[in-house]
Amino acid sequence: MIRAILLYIDPGSGSYLIQVIIAAILGVAFYFRNLWWKFRSFFSKNKKDHPPKNDSENA
Amino acid sequence: MPEPLHHPASYRDPSGFVFQAGGIYYRQVNQSYAADYEKLMTSGLYTTLVKNNWLIEHHEIPENLTASADWYKTLRPARLDLITYPYEWCFRQLQDAALLTLAILTESIRQDMILKDASPYNIQFPRGKPLFIDTLSFEKYDATLPWVAYRQFCECFLFPLYLAHYCGIDTGKILTAYPDGIPAGITARLLPRKTRFNPGALMHVHLQNIVRPTTGAGKTPVFSRQKLMHLIQNLKSITARLKPRPAPHSAWSNYYEDTILSRQYLDEKQRLFRDFISGLPFLTAIDMGANDGFFSLILSEKPEVSITSIDADAACISRLYNTIREKNIPNILPLCIDILLPSPAIGFRNNERSSFNDRFRAELVVALALIHHLVLAANIPLRDIPQYLAALSTGWLIIEFVPLEDEKAQELIRNKHRWHLPYDISSFEQYFEEYFSIGKKSKIPGTERILYLMKKRNS
């Protein structure tokens, strides 16, 4: 059971704290996803297995 | 120039407001928004968004039409013939509006700007496709802050889509009950328990329920452009993958396949319908009780005509919307509206969002296979119907009279022992003659149903 995290002020309107938490989770997820893609592309000569150039991080 | 009418829904944004003068809608830009507006226009963002047909185009008018001290510029946006509201849209229309919002958001951030709100009221469907109409929603992007409109996006777009996906609740119904969005707490309770293990639902719904804001000193959270892009990308992929959960078999889904009436009926009706509309000089039409849009599609073959197709059944409207997106049909707008329970006027002073009655008018009103539902099923006296249709139509009416002996009518009264009388052809014609003059009249071969073409009388 997760207890309420009472650390930052959440301005209420934008759910800033939530976004920080989600971004952190996604950051981890994207890190491992890229790792997996690099791993896969190392073994594959297929172009499609290589990590896409235009990723959201490059926006 | 007549006194400009300040649009009642437009008061909330200090950056500017919408007003009407001489029958044309304008948007005033106030001094406080000047810098952001110029950035929008000069950075190339406006050009890109308009080129993609994502943002409504506008022209700048050099005069201060409202004589206000705060005036910076006056914009005249491209004309919109009809305003519709998110509680009138089907699932996929809301989904397309959400994806458009995220696409515009992504493009804006590339140009160092950001959307300061994410409301479905900022989107309209002028040519059957979503278009963003709030030109003043852009502001300079501060990369150290999270997105101010994230919660609004969730409450107005994501949560209704989630509830439709997992619980089969119509997005229109949710937004009718919660016009400003449904809160995370309520959404979390409505969603099935298994969604707690779905990463997307966990992050965007349940987390907001678990983590509570607190008053008192706290640090400003640190954010970055990359974090925001991750968040937006995640929202995009979740939103795109949601689908409306199929409702239990709807009574209208297979209306024409299941009909006891013959195939001949549909062919003959179609032939008569085409004959009635050929040479009729109308530019706008409303198809009431459009079902899958069979007759709306016939109307759309005339490219100069704009059609609004209305049906209470969300599954039917969804199918019609899918058809028009697939085939790129620009002149049909499908909407989920129940004519027995049409959209009311809501908002502050019941004045912000106008009622169905105030917005919908058409030169041609089409009411096929409808009247028996109104009288026999919904208990609306036959006498009251012509006046209603005369208020909607500014020109013509094509209506199908379904007699009591008809199989479908019999189905409707099967379990009733009383229904409004009179309900017969001569009373029908007598009541309608008060408001319309009957031009053409033809029995549909194979049935006892009669198709009428009527012209509204000038009062």
C-alpha cells in the first residue's frame, strides 16, 4: 500500500508533482528500452532493428 | 458599427476574448498577450500549424473594434458554420481531438512555445476533421516547469477515453456530467481493479489519487524538455491505443439488416430520396436519426452541401465517423445527440455553451424512419412534431410517415396498451400542413410507408 507522498507543493492546477514522478518512471523505462534496442541492433543486420533516429528525446 | 457582443464563454482568459460584431466573430488580443502572440506569428509556429490544417487561420484587423484600453490587435478567424461541444462527439472524435492537441503541443515545444490549456472546447470539426481554434492558447515555453495543462488534458480527454475503453461508458455521457473534465479520484474508482496493474492507468489515473498535494513549504520540482517529451510521447501512445469497449448489442446497430421489411424497401426508398433531393437548392442539411448515415452519404454526394448527421446511438455515429475519415468525406459531421434529450445551455448563467436548439438550423431537415419512434415509443403527440421540425428547418423537410400497421411500429406498441392518438395519415398531413406545404408524396413500394417532401411555409 503506497502512502501519500507529501514532499512538494503541487500547484493543483497542473499536477506538477505527478508529472515529475511520471517523467522519472518514463526516464527509466526509456533508458532500458534504448539499451534493449542497442543490444538487439548489435546482433541484427536489419535496418529496422536499429534504434530510430527521430526519437522523442531529440524533439 | 453595432455594439460588439462579447461572447459569454470567452471571459475566462485575460489574454483576450471572442466577440461578435456585425454578425462576424472576432478575437481580440490584449496587451498582456502581445509578446506571446508575436512569438506565435513570427517564430514559424503559426505557419506550420496552419499549413498542416491543425490551427484555424486568421486575418489581422487593424482597428480596435471594442474601444477597450487593453487592446493590442483584432483577429478575424476563418468562419465556422457550426459550433459543437465535446459532449456531442463520439469516442473517436474525442480521441482525434486529443491526438491533435498532443501533436500541436509537440510542434509548439519545437518552436519554444507551449499550450497553456488542453481543453476539448478548443477544438471544432469544421470539415469533419478536428481543428484547433484557440489562437491565444500558446505561450512561451519554460523548460524548467512541467506542463501546466496536463491535469486538464487528463480530466477532459484521457479519463473519458479510459472510461469508455474499460467500462463502456460513452464519452459524451461522461462529459455531459463533467463538462470540465472528470477528476482522477472518481475515474480511479470507476475503473476496474485490474487497471492498477496497467502502467499507463497507474501513472495517469491512480497515481493522482495516491499522491496528495500539500500546503506548506516545498521545493519547485525540477523538469526538463526531455522529460516533457517523454511524458507527451507516453500520452500519445496510450491515447492512440484506446478503443471504445463494444456496448452490448445496440437496438439500432443492424437496423437495416435486421429489418423485417424487404431489401426492396431500402432500394425504393433510396430511389425516391434521390429523386426528391435532385434539383433541390439546399446547402445545409440535418439528418435526424441518421443511424449508419446511409442517407447522409447520399446527401454528401452533392459537394456543395454540408450535412450534420445526428443519432443518439454512439456506435452508429462512430461507424459513420470512421467511414468519413476513411473515405475523406469532408461535408458530413456526425454527432451523438439524442433529439429527445438534446444538449442544454450550460455554464455560467446558462450562457457559455448554447443549447442544441440555438445552434442547429438547416435548409433541409431529413426525418426518415423517425416519426413512429417519437410518437409511439417516446410519447410525443403527433400534433407537436411539425412545429419542432419547422423550427429546425429554414427550407424543406423530407419525412417518412410510418403507419401503425407497419411491422416496426407494431413492435413499438407490442407491450403498450395506450399511445397518443390520433396517429394516422390524414391527421399527419393535417398537422404538418399548418407549418409546411406538401410538395411531393410517394408510397414506398413494398411497404405502407409514405415519403414526403415538404416546404416550410413563411409565417
